[in-house]
Amino acid sequence: MQAALDLRPVGYLHPDAASLVARVQREYVERYGSPDESPVDPAVFDPPEGLFLVGYDALGDPVATGAWRRSSVRALGGASAVEVKRMFVVSERRGLGFARAVLAALESAAVAAGHDVVVLETGLRQPEAIGLYRSAGYEEIPGFGFYRDAPLSRCFGKRL
């Protein structure tokens, strides 16, 4: 049974978003030895070109994030792609279906905005993320973006 999650669109620099992004960066340091170094312009997550969501649990605590931004990547025969970024659930709230709920909301919003493909990049040291994406219908695609040639990077895509 999935726990309740209240998803709210916020700016990338919103305090709850910033706190969770900092937390995921600490996790990247633990898993990879350094934070995510890909450049991010906070404005790319502003509607209508993007979306940044924070998920709040039943107590009102921020526990999850996910975002998309318009992408120039061409994959899976789609005409218009978005790239999912900053998917994260705090460690103490994992296993409750929050990541799946965030991903589904991002996909729905991308379709509503006129996009037909979602792409993303994740790393081999995040097997739970890879499992989520595969179980949600994502397939491996050629590398793209900042981590295109990184040996620990894997890229996935899904037609919506």
C-alpha cells in the first residue's frame, strides 16, 4: 500500500527543494565520491519549460523531489523530450512508493505540456533507481549530456 504524498510544484530555489537537493548531493558523495557536477540553471525548471516537485508526507515534512526540464535529446522516435532530474526520496521514507508517485506525476505533467518522451541519466551505484525506471517502462538509451561518456552513468528513456 502506497503512503500518502502531497506533491507541490515549487521553484528550484524553494527552501524545501534546496534542502532536499543538498541531501541528495550528500548521498552522491557517499555513493560516487563527489556531488553531481553537471551544471544546473534553476530557471530551466520553471513552467512552462520545466517543473520541480516537492513531495510532503502526511506530517507535512518534505520527503521527496523530482523535476523535469525541456531536453533537446532525440530518443525513441519522439518529437519532444523532457529530462527527469533530481529524483530523490529521503532514506528514512524509502519503500513507501513515493519515488513511483513522483515519477508518475512528472510523466503526466510532461504529457500535459505536450511532450512525448522522457529521458534521464542515473548511475550504476543507484541500483534501486535503475530498478524503478525499468519497472516503470524505461529502456536503456545511448548516453547523452554531461555524463555521456562516464563509465558509471546509464541513460534511460520512455515514450509517453
